[in-house]
Amino acid sequence: MIGVSVASPQELVPLEYQRLKECAHAVLAGEGIKEAKVTLAFVDDATIAGLNQRFLQHDGPTAVITFPYSQGKKLEGEVVIGVEVARREAAERGHDVNTELCLYVIHGVLHLCGYDDRTDRDVSEMRKKERAYLKQLNLPDIADE
């Protein structure tokens, strides 16, 4: 069974909960995951900046931080997403904030599935996957080059 839940202790950006869950489910199914428990947490800049500093030693807010908790066959983890980052990026790039959030969900769930973006080759593979899931979900190709 695949379970996806949403936590949103922010009120800055109205979320399309079902669409965001659909994005996570599409990636999990597409990657052949049969059992999963994933939480999507949508937070403000201050919260994600604090997590970024505490866990990654990076300053400032970021788009996505992934926390894998898996042990055994079941994939478990949390994808923390910066809604203010998404709002700024969406405005700058000229599309809806929930479309940007869908991209972040796809990106974060790919991380939970084992994909990384530390090398150029990893980034290329990640972008290819993001584009495929955006297309599958009838969303525009907004993945970075």
C-alpha cells in the first residue's frame, strides 16, 4: 500500500492537495514502489532555512529537503518543500505556484526513491525523470535545463 499525507503549517500559499498527492503517487508507481509512507510538508522560508542549516549546513531557504526514513522493504520518508521559494520561482518563471510545487514534489520523491543530483550526470538523469513525470501528469515542462 502507498500512503501519501500532506502537512501544511503555512497559510501563505493555498495548496491543491489532491494534485500534489497525485504527483507523489505517480512517481512512486512509476519507480515500481509497492509499499510507501510519504509525508509532504509545505513550510515557509524561516522553517526550511532552519532545516537547511541544521541538517545540511547551508544558509538560507531552499526548494526541497528530503528525509528518508526507510528500513526494510517499505519506502518511508518526508519531503519538506519551501512554499515561498516556489512562489518566487513561479512568479519569476511565469507559471502557477502549484505547478512549481508539483515539480518540487516530483523532485523530492525521486530523492526518496534513490535518485541524487550531486554530479552533472545525476542532475541530467533527475531532469529526465522530472520531465517524464510532468508530461505524464499533463503539466508543462518546467524542469530546469
